[in-house]
Amino acid sequence: MKAKLVRTGKPMSLSAPQFFFARTRVTADEAFAGDVVGIPNHGTLRIGDTLTEGEEILFRGVPNFAPEILRRVRLGDAMKAKKLKEALHQMAEEGVVQLFSPEDGSPAIVGVVGALQLDVLKERLNFEYTLPVEFEMSRFSVCRWISADDKAETLRFIEAHRGDIARDLDNDPVFLAQHAFSLNYEAERWKAIKFATIKDYQVRDKAA
């Protein structure tokens, strides 16, 4: 069976959907409103996604909030760096943390709203991926999504702040500031730039 993933506009195979009963899994041949069904996939689905039989049904979805804690992940075994990168990407897709990749190529930064999320991330990386990690302070403490009515203005801001720009999981640009004073200073200098604390769940542009 195939369904349309509205966010991308592409078809997706629904192979072996399952019901969960405690530790037992049963193939779901039929489901009704209210049923909870597991759909095996390799990072294709995200929280807030909509699957249809072809209709363009759009929901606002689950927004992202600007993280209040930014940390770098320190891995004891450098040989497992690629595995850590994949694991962090998976955790970000699940919504455990937010992941930001600096434009200057420096190591990724994880962002969370509360410290408990870091504990969850650490435990899951250890037990699910065999990746014992520690967290290091980042030089940044403030994160904001940036945009402007004039796209060229956004690009100018990015070029002027290359060392303070990162990309989120959707490749949208964020500005990383050392503290609130730095953010307010840049906001005064760049009146056309919007510094957002909330990012609505993004869906495919119908015109795409």
C-alpha cells in the first residue's frame, strides 16, 4: 500500500504496519480512527507528518521552540564520530533534541528546552547506540531562526555573521548568539531581519 507524505509531496510505501500490544506486535490489516499504528521507516516520517491517499491535507503540526540550552557532544572514541552523527540526526528527527550544524563546519550543537532532555539523550545514545558521551558548554547561549521579507537581506546577514550561523534539521538558518545582549545588538543593527523564537512545522510549498 502507498500513501502520500504531504510534507514532501512524494508517495511512501506502508509496508508491514503494526499494532502494539504490550511486547507483542501484530500486523495491521485494517485500522480505524483512534487506533495507534506503527509504520516502520528509515527516518522518512517526522512528528506532525500527514499521510493521505493523495489529498493535500495540511495541518499546522507541532512547532519548534528556540532551545534555552545549547551544548556540544563530546565522544570518547573518535572512531565512532560517523555513528554519533547518524544517531544525533535520528534523535533530532524523533524530537528528542534539536540539532544545529554550524556553517563554518565546526561540530554540531544540540539544543534543548530543559536539562532533562540532555539526560534522555545521553541515556539513549549509550544504551541504543553504544555511544557513551558527555556534554560540553557551547560559546553560544541564544538561538533564533532568522528570516526577512527580502531573501537577499537574509543572505547578507548570513554572510556578515558566518561564524554565528547554523542550519537546523530542515536546513533553515539560525543565528547563534553568545548572550541576549548580542542578540539585541544585532536586532537593532538589522531591522529587516526577523529573529523568531518559534518555528512552525514546515510543509511542502504547493508551488514547488
